[in-house]
Amino acid sequence: MHLNEECVVSLPVSLGLARNSALTPQVNRVVRRALEMGLVAKWLHEGARRQSTPESPPELVDLPKTISVFAALSVGHLLAACTFLLEIALPKHWMQGML
């Protein structure tokens, strides 16, 4: 579930390869393409713009959003409980035959 329009936390990412790795040419090709298309400049520009803009007031979480989150959580717990009960109820030799 995605409630925010903006990135909450911006973290730098790096990729390290072993010396003389077989993946180096492919990674270099992708990085070169990103540089040539201007993606890196765009990301740097957006990062600088995000840091320079004043923070907007936080959006309030209303009751329908809260209910939908707990409904999704409840469905997940219900599915987990059903799966657990099936594992207990069904004989082990029957479950092994299904694999």
C-alpha cells in the first residue's frame, strides 16, 4: 500500500563488482546509457530540488485509510491462520504426496 506521493527517505545507492568480473561490461553499458540519456542529471536535479523546497505539512491519516490498512492486515492474518490449521489438520503423508 502506497500512501505517499513523495519519497520518504532518499538513500545513495552504489554497486560494487569484483575486479575483472564477467558482469563489468554489461554494467558499464547500462551506466553509460543512463548517463547519455540524462537520467543521472535528472536524479541529481530532483534530489537538489527536493532538499531546497520547504517541507509541506504532514498529511493526516483519516479513518477510511486506517480501516483499509487494518482490513488488509486482517486478511493476511486470516490466510496465515487457515494455512497453519491446514498444516496441522492434514496428515503428513498426504501432504508429502502433493509435493
